[in-house]
Amino acid sequence: MVSSHVNFANENEVCFNSVSDFNLSNSLGNSGIDNKCDKPDGWNDENTQGCVSRCTPPPILLVHGIYSSDTMWDQVENALQAEGFTTYRVGESQNSQLNSNSPGLLPNNGNIVLLSEQVRNAIQNIKTYTGRNKVNVIAHSMGGLVTRWYIKDPDYMNDIDKLITLGTPNEGAPIAQNQIAFLFGLTLGVTGSNTIVADTARYQMIPGSSFLQALNNNFDTYGIEHSEIAGTSLPQNLSLFLSLCLIQPSYCSLNSVTDSIVPRYSVNIPNINCYQRHVVHQDQLGVAYYEDN
């Protein structure tokens, strides 16, 4: 699917589907281009004598967001592995044995265009290590933008089967231009080798940035089955709620729906399956978020 750049916020302002309609196991399951389960009984007979091996879905790459690291996926990875999925984190996948000591994307607030090369590298290493042609990707927040830029790159290897993005600011996050976000960059940013300007990713996520315009221009899914999930809750803690309303008053207006960091309209890409759940931005990473009911 290809379209010229649209303002996602004006095209479709809400995610109509409840996350209760989103079944993670089905979304990451055996359907897809890379799947070789072409027998009615669900067994793979290709290049084998009889039914000898059960088909498995592609491995999953987990891509974290800004100011974060691979450790944010601890609960999610345990839940996915309990369901029988094979998972790898973007930092550990930076070498051929998938045991790199990298904490994740470096720097975790660096240039998204350059960070996408680390996603490319991780996917290539996972494919080589597992012998699979494609991977599935789950990405949180900025990680979704990093993954989308890799897909948009002319050298994209057509090696992502399914993409699930959680709270990804496809049209930016207004709070990114707030001074409090600048302080976050000073205190939470992790250094790395590809920093061009300090806290580049935060600037790139300001609504209307040249990066977002380039990312969303001539938008194309390249055949990837993409699902997105938006949070819709402000902080339940009163002091946090009041602090957010003071820092970013627009988030607390009656007609605003946000996960406290990213507005729902920014998550929602037209013609992509969008789901919502009443959680704040970071709560999208808890085990409960991936329950099917």
C-alpha cells in the first residue's frame, strides 16, 4: 500500500478497536509469507521425508524506545516465550551469536536514521542464526519509528513479516519540545558512537519535524502486516497527573486522548489496524498488556 504524505491526525483521529479485539498469539502466529506450513495438518513436509517438524512462527525482534534499553522487555519477553515464541532484543542481536553485551540501541536518543542501521544489523544476524527469511518485530515508542525508517530505506531487505508498534509517535509527541524533555535527555540518554547532535531523536519526534515529514511521505507498508496499539490513560497518581497538566496542558484538555506521552491521533496511521487500551505509555510493556482479554 502506497500513499502520498498525509497528516495522520486529520485523516483519522481515533483507534476504533479495543485491545480486547487484538489477539497477540494470532497476530504473531503461523500465517505470513515466511511460513512454510502449507499442509492442512499444520506440519511442514518441505524437503523432508514425511511430517517431521512442527511449523513455528518467525522469531521476534524487540525494539525499545527513547531513553530506554533492552531491559524494558523483561516481562514481555517472559510472556512471549511462555507462549512458545522465540524472541531476541535489539542490543543483544548486534553480533552473529546474538549475545552482544550492547544494552540496546546506542545512543538511545540518537539519530533515528542511523539507529535504523542497528535494526537492520539485528535482523540480519537473527536470520543468519535461525535460518529464517523473515522476522516479526514488536517496537515501543521511538522503536517503531526506527523500524519504520528501516522499512522505508531503499535497501530494505523485505525481511519483516509482521510489525506491532506500541505507543509510537508517528506524527510526533508535543511533549518532545518541552524543556522537561530536554532534561530527560540530559539525565537518561545513553552515549554511543553515532551521536550527531545531542538528543537528536527527541528533536526528530517534535510534530512537524523534517524527519517525520520524510518518514510519512509516500507511506508504504511493503506488504508487512502492521498492527498498532495506543494507550489512552493519563497518570492515575494525582501528583503525576497535576505535574503533566502543568508541563503539557494540552494533554489534559477535555478533547485530548493520550497515553501521557503520545497522543492517540499520533499513533494512528490511516488504513493500519489500530487498537487502544486504557494504559499510560510505559504500562504498555507489562505482561497484562499482552493478555488476549
